[in-house]
Amino acid sequence: MTPEFVVVLFGLTIVAFLYASVGHGGASGYLAILSLTSYASMSNEWLKQHAWCLNLVVAAIAFHHYQKAGHHNSSLTIPFIVTSIPAAFLGGMMVVNDILYDTLLSFVLIWAAIRIVQGVGVDLEDEIKTPPKPIAMGSGVGIGGISGIIGVGGGIFLSPLLILKGWGTAKTVAATSAVFIWANSFAGLLGVIARDGLDLDISTLGPFSICVILGGFVGAKFGAGEFSQYTIRRLLAIVLILAAMRRVIELIL
């Protein structure tokens, strides 16, 4: 086991802890870490598929903890998910590399993080507004498609949207994001399989999975139970900034 591999495993564990604490799978964080190591030489397809697999593990753990703690609202989740799944499937069948797209995406994520840090969002259930179904379903299409193309689960897009619009508390949003991420990651992988492009290295994915299970379990447990709504919002802002940094790293490298 090389020193670099140990550092990668440690990094994946920390990322899984942080992302799972806000109901995310961590794909953007895993991609950021791998982009800083010799794994950066692997194809975008290889990186995307392994990140999706790790997403499936961590998002499932996150949802288990948030649902068990009573934070999941299925009426909020369903309209977003029903349209995102086919969109993510189609996105997974596509191969896109656009520098302008990455640049704009980074600015959007940083802007959302700043708005959340400024205190935008609701903390009480009676302050929540219900999203119109056409808007929710349309958002699901857009987020699902983008997620399938770039190889993430979509939580970095969905969570800030829900919070900034006041459609859920931070913990309700985390529960919805976990389901959304799992479904989109699975649909994206199915899209890859449909075009016969699956390229997974089990010998690498195994150690990676063990680390994210450990980090994800602890992070989700604290996020769903110990951390306050305020803390979850701040952690989400950090996650969004990390996701933006991942896009910047790719542009530089």
C-alpha cells in the first residue's frame, strides 16, 4: 500500500463524513481528491463511475439515519425524483467536456454557498413553503440530466435550491437529497451500462468503499441527530465550496 493510496483513503473517509452529515453521497468530493493524485490520469468515465458507486453506499447510509430520525418528507421528495431518474439515465449515456460549463457551474455553487452562509433558509417546519409540482418536476429534469452528464448524484444542486427557496429545513433537505442522490447515481450507472461503457476496478473500489462506509456512517449519525439545523446549513455551504473547487481543480489540471 503506497503512501499516496493511504492519503487517498484518508481523504475519502473525511469527505464521506462531511458530505453524509448533510445527506450527500460525496461524489464531487471524491472526484476532487482523485483529481489531485495519480488517479487523475484515469479517464473521466472511470472516475465518474467509481464516484457514483461510492455515492450509492454513502447516500443510502445518510438516508437511513435521516429517515430514522424522522426528517424525511416523501411529498417533497417524489416530485423531484420521478423526473430526475430518466434524465440522469439519459445523461449517463452522454460524454461531455465543456470548460465554459465547468466555470459557470463553479460560480453558481459558490454563490449558493454564500447565500446560505448569509442565513437564507428556514429552521422550523411551520415556516416551510410547498414547491409547485411543475417547478419541482422541471427542476428534477434539469438536475438529473446535469448529474448524469458530470457524474454526481445532484445533491449539490438540489440542496441549495430547496434551502434558498424555503422548501424544507436543513435536515428535511438532507433526507430528500440522500434519496435523490441515490436514485440519480443508480440511473446514471444504468445509462453507462446501456451504452456498454461500464469500467469498474473492484480491487480499487473495495478499499474505497470501506473508507466511505466508515466516514459516512459517523457523519450521517451526527448530522441527523447531534448537529443543529444551523450547523447543517453551514456544513452544506462548505460542501458546495468543495464541489466548486473540484471543478476549478479540473480546469487548472
